[in-house]
Amino acid sequence: MKIAAIIPVKTFSLAKTRLDLSLQQKEELCKVMLDEILYTLSISPQIDKTVIVTKEAKAIELGKKYNAVVISDNEEKSVNDAVALADKYLLENKFDASIVFPQDIPFIKTQDIDFMLNYKIPPNFAIVVPSRRFDGTNALVRMPIDLMITHYDEDSYKIHMNTAKEHTRNVALV
């Protein structure tokens, strides 16, 4: 089974708007967090390829460092549009499943990915990892990749769970 990780990456200077940080601090924080998740994905035996979707130059550099596929997102409309760009690439390149991660998941380890994927049930399944407050999605696994479209920035956890249940009986909350 070919599994890819998708990371939509917002322009660093536009991210983390709720934090009271200088522009330089925000950019450095985003860079450190992206570097951490790219490193983890690069050493995970479960992940065959990582795809980042961005127009951020520093993210593109990091992607190249970890041999990720970089898809240009010049319009940077939304996370959902970025995921759709990656989905298109993955379908064209015959990937079986994808895991969408935000760029800012700190402290993720390969064991976390292994644990999450213990719940996979081919040929079709969805795994949803909620945010701490159950209002967002920290990871979304889909097989096939086009099982469902994503709904980030819209109380995504509940929408992802409900949408997944409409498309497959194999849905796990991890």
C-alpha cells in the first residue's frame, strides 16, 4: 500500500495570527515546526512520500531537504484547496492512501503514525484525529485518497467524521 503525507503550508508570515509574536518569531516558529514534522515523516516506514503544498520559499527549501514533493500553491486560497492539489497529484501517481497533517503538529513521532495506521481497513477507510477541543482535525487518513473532500477551518472534526461515515463504514477516531 502506497501512503503519502500531505502538508498544506501557509505563508509563514501569515500564520499564527493569534500569537503575540513578531513577524520574525512567527516565521521561525513555523519553520521549526515544519522541519520537525518533515523529519518525522521522512523516517517513518509507513510513509512512502511527503507532499507539501505551498508558496512559502522557506517551506520549499525544507521540503527539498527532506525529499518531499513540492506543489506550488500561488493562490493560497485555503487549506482545502491545497489538499485538493495534493490529492490530484497522488491520484495521478497511483497512491492508495493519504494522511493530511497541519504544518504545526509538535512532537509527533513515527510511533504515533504507526499507532494511527493500526486502524486502517483497506480497501476504504477514514481515520480522524481530533484537536484537543474536538473542533479541528490534527490528522486525517483517507483511502482511497478521493474518499471525501476535506473541510478544514469549519469545525472540521465533526464534519470530517460525518462525511467519512457517509462514504465508508470503516471510520476510526484516534
